[in-house]
Amino acid sequence: MPSNLEIIKLNDLRLSARLISEQLRQGVHSGIRVGVGSEFEQYRHYRPGDDLKRIDWKYFSRSGKYMVKESTTESNLHIRLMLDLSGSMNYSENGFSRLDYAKNLLASLAYLGFLQGDSLSYYTLSAGKIEQKVAPTPKSFQRILFHLGEEKAQGSWPLELIPASLVQGRNRELIIWVSDFLQENSEWENLVQAFRHPRKELMLVQVLGEQELDFTMKGNFVFRDLESGREVVQDARQLREDFHRKFQDYLSHLDRKFQLPQVHLIRESMQTPLAELARRILNLKKLP
């Protein structure tokens, strides 16, 4: 199984998406759903709310059982992929950046959605605003790969007013944010609240470095804020205990704030195999 670094160094999101997806498709994501269609696949028992027209009345006349026909069909689930492009996404460890990791993860999820027949769209959060880069069309997957390949992370994001068109709508949606979820005040908490809806499921994928999770460096280091550019020289040993405590307090705060219906906070290290993280996202997904 190729490592994250080997996959990222391919510098080919289409190929990396296929490699990651191939590790998942056996027994995890078959690419086949059942629903209303023209090709008969199987029967299931009638459930309250089903369209009565879908009941096989001939079967009922023989067996006395209310059975509904199902068939293979494309999904009507919409997947909205959203990428944080603030400067802190440039954080690097072991030869690749958080942004590199995020791009390859989103490429693999887009590929799985494409194979599944889901509709796809793609958004970025950059320079204080959310921008739609790709609308749901038959060519969305190819366009998502193109834009992912071009993305650069820079600056901070004191978010502007969220356009109502982004958070309204009654369609079933799986919304996948990939970010470090670092904030100055309550930006991410407000954004998640704005997107919440009974027909929307939110996956908040927090990607962090090993040094962020377990600050183990020793000696004097120059610490540089990736968003403001400000630098400060500090003794890592003196900082470790204070940093670790404050950072763990912050992560616990996010855990509490995002403990909401149909909201999943998934926190993983950049060293977690990409296929393993993609599998975890798929296993948590509740929408059919």
C-alpha cells in the first residue's frame, strides 16, 4: 500500500484518487444503490411513506404481502466538497503540507461520488468568503480535479456575511469540509450553525499535524504564523506544556460545540493513511 507521501508526490490527483479508492471499494463502497428505476433488482417490504404505486399488486394477490420493487439507479444525493484555503493549511510535516493532504483526500471522495452517481459541487473558503468553483454537472468530477490542482492557501479568513443561497435549499446534501478548524473567535462554530438543516449532513474533517497534536520538539525554534507572517523565537521545551494544554482545551471545546445532530467532527493526523480516513468518513455517513 503506497504511503501518503508516495501518493502526494505523484502530483496526479486523478491517479491518486484511483489508488485511494481502489483500497476502499472492496466491501466498503460498492457503487450500487437501489431506488426507483426501470431495471428490476429486488423486493423489499412496504414501509409507511412509500408510494403506493410501487407496490407489486400481483405479488400481493399471490402472497398477501405488500412488497415494493426496487432497482439500481443513480443517487439523488448531492455531495458538496468544501476546502479551507487559509494560510494555516500550508503547515507541513514529513515532506508534504496539510493542503496537499486535503487535496488528495477530496479528490478520492469526489472520485467515489462520481462512481456512485452522486451529483458533486466544490467550494473554497478563501480571502474572507466562500466561493463556488464547480457546480453540479455531468463534468463536475473532472472540473473538481482541475481546480484542486490549482489551489493555493494564503491569508486569514474573517468571514464575510454568508450568502443565503449557500445555506438554503431543501435537497439532501452531504457537506464535507476539510480544514484544520483553527479560528480566532467563533468563525467555524458560526459557519457550521449556518449550514445546519434537517436534510443536510455535515462532515467536518479536521486535519492536524503530529507536532500540533503532540508537541515534542526540543531546543530553540522560530515560530511563524502562517496567516499573519509574524515570527517569534521560543524555547520549545518551555512552550510545550502550555501549548499542549491550550490546544487540547481548544479541541475539547470543538468537540462540545460540534456535538450536534447530523454533524460529525472527524479529527485525524496528517500521517493517517488517506484511504483509512476516507473509509472513516464513509462509515460515518448516515444519508443513504
